[in-house]
Amino acid sequence: MTVQPAGFEDSTFHIPVLETDNRDLDMAFRIAVGDIASNIQPYEGGMLNGTEPAVMAGVNYDRPWTRDAAINAWNACGYITPSIARNTLLSVLTTSEGEPGIGGQYWDAIIWTTGAWNYYLYTGDIAFLKLAYECTLNTIQYLEKREFDEQSNLFRGAACYGDGVAAYPDYYAKVGGGSGILAWPENNPDKKVSEGYGLPMKALSTNCLYYNCYNILNRMENILDLNAGIDWTRKAEDLRTAINHYFWDEDRGRYLYLADSPVNSEHQEGLGHSFAVIFGVADGEQCEQLFKHQHITNAGIPCVWPTYDRYAKDSDSYGRHSGTVWPHVQGFWATAASTHNKMDIFRHELFRLAENASRDMQFVEIYHPDTSRPYGGYQEGGGSITMTRSADRQTWSATAFLRMVTMGLAGLKFSEEGITLSPCVPSCLEKVKLSNLRFRNMNLDIEINGNGQQTESVSINGKEADPFIAYQEQGKLNVRIEMA
């Protein structure tokens, strides 16, 4: 089933369908697809050629954001609505002196590369990959000059999605009556660094994204048969070594949140821990320690734990970006767990988010960690600390759930060659059917019988097959997986 949004050319929306023996999962999946569709709006900006359909960050937002565009393309939009995902990625690009680059808040602009790379894996869009390589090369070289600290071999900058001051210790709370961390340097001229933008902090999630960017650049060059004359593998390994040297806390069995900064932080960063696992920054033993020691709330993994004292007005008060549960973080943590045989962790995130969405009939931006209700949290603003709102129909919350289903429950893993199938099915489920998944020239219907993480047999169109589908396959593929 496909839908052509009125007035938009080449904007096919491939609607996947989930059928299980759990109502909340099935309902949440439908809601997620609907929330994504409701946020497709006409937009003009970036490197778009006029007004084109693009994915807004949420129903309360009137434009795409770089990190949202990347995460949504990576999680689901890259295969559900590829042309619109492409538009959205293009909409946040910039040009300077005729050279293309990545726009948005500078510290996590590089996450765009991860979104663009995964869009390519889903579609095989080689023309876009060439542009993505050029934009990434220009941007990484610019950021290396401005934000790379040669002494520590780490990048300065805020946490990936932490644009709000509520994500940070008191040292960073003075922002001139506003709520954004970007205002910190101008309000703290005696504390800012002289290079780059001026933020001295070094965050786990951001440095993990730079590490992944270096690895992607190497893979892009291999596909495009290009060579910038830079040893990306060496840069990646040097950065990984630095992350593990400065951030890894052996005694606590987890990473620091902020390290090699004027004020370090021993708080737990959910997105940083997720990226460390997904990108391979953490080795096998470190992953085991992370899954053991990461704090999990009733609602799921918190964005940063614990909240800062200035927001703890009572026992159930939390900061907007600390203590609360953001579904896009849940999505990454859940799929990290699914690939490391952590069924209980995966199940908690999957079902809690599904229950919340089914209850509210939408995916909101933020949930209270104890009650699991929509909750905006406290943050500085207007000269005082006030309660904020949790935005409605947040796109990356919806795509996070689709990520849990496709990459966790069905276990789809993408590479340059094709798709590996490694399902992760909780014991409460006996049937999982995922239909109308479109990747390149394939249309997949996947039926999984049984549960667990051990595959007994795989068949494609009735013939026994390996749990791997090469991109050369075309047309309708009926995939049946029997779990051991």
C-alpha cells in the first residue's frame, strides 16, 4: 500500500504493517506511522530546490532540525518515505563560498552523516552519497580546526541533543535568562575557551558521533572509489582510544558524561552509552558493564541520570534534559540491548513505549520517569526555573519505536552488501509479522514464529535461505523465520 501526498511529486509513503499477538505493539506501530505522516509538510530551505515535502521535528515544530532529520532518516524515514527523508536531509545543508556543508547546531551537526549513510544503505542512492561525502568532508575538516583539542584528542561541544541548559551541571547554568546552552560563552566570557565557539565541555555522545563519522568516511570512499588522502581509520581509532581513556570509569563500570572539561560529570548519559555500544566504542566487557550499571526508570532509560539538584523541587521533579525519558534515547538503547542478548532490557523499553503511545494515542516528546506520563520537566527560562511542556507527536519518538520493531524485534542489520536477520522476540510473543518493508528494489514481508534470539531456520519465497538478504534481490520477498 502506498500513498501519494496531495500536491507532492515523487513522495511515496510506504506504509509498513505490524501484526503480533500484543495489542499495544500493533496499535503503537500504527500510531507511529501516523505521527510521521502528520509531520510531513512543505518546506523551503537548505539545499532544496524550492518548496518540497520534508519531515518536521514534530507537530509543534515548523521546520526540520539537523539532529532530528538524521535520526529520523536512520530510524525509519529512510525506507518508509525515502524521497521525503532525502528532502529533509537536504533541507539542513548549507553552502559557504560555493562549498556544501552541514548546518544546524555546530556540535552535533556531524550526526547528519550517520543519518545520510543509513539513508544510502536503505536506498542505494549513489548520487546522494556523493553529496553526503562532500558535505561530510567539508564539515569534519572545519570542525577539526575549530573544536578539536589536540592535547586530549577529543572534540569540544555539548551533548548530542542537549541544546537545553537542563542537560548540564550548575557550572553551565548561567545563560543570561534563557534556556539554551549556546548562550553560555557570551554570558561566561572569563570561562569560555578561545578556540571555536567557546564551549569547553567534551561530551560522550558527541565524541562517539565523531568516531562513527570517521568510520563512515572510510566506507564512503570505498564505495565511491575516492581518496581524500586522510587515514580515517587511524583517526577513528585514536578518537576511540581517547574516549575510553578520558570517559571510561572502571570503578563504576560505565562512562562519564562530561570528561576532560572544567567540570566533569559522573552522571549517566543514555544516548552516550547507547552510541558507545552501537558504534563499537565500547568493547565486549565494557558493554556488559554498561548494561549492568545503566540506571533504568519505570518509564525507561533516562536521558541523563540523575537530575540536577536545582530541578529537584520535590521527590518527583526532574529537569527537562535530566532525569526524564526521551523516546529517541529509548530507541537506541533498546536496539543496542537487542544486539547483545539483553532481552529483559529490550523488552522493558519496547513495551513501556508501546503502552505509553497506546494510552495517549500519540508519541510525545518526553515522559516522566516514574509515572510514564507526558512531562516537560523543569528548565531555566525568563530568569527562573519553570516547568516546560512535552511536545505532541514528536517524530523521533515515533521513529524510535519503529526502530525498536524493525531493528530490534525483527533484527534487521544493514551493511553495504545487504540485510542480516537477527530477531529478538520476547517470550510473551509467539507471532510477529512485519509487512511492506521497502529497501532498494525489494519489498519484504517478514513472518517470525516463536521467540528468543536463536534462529532455527529461514526461508525466502518458500526456499531455505541464509539469514542474509543481498541488495541484488528484487521484487516481493516472503521471509519466514522459525525461532529455536
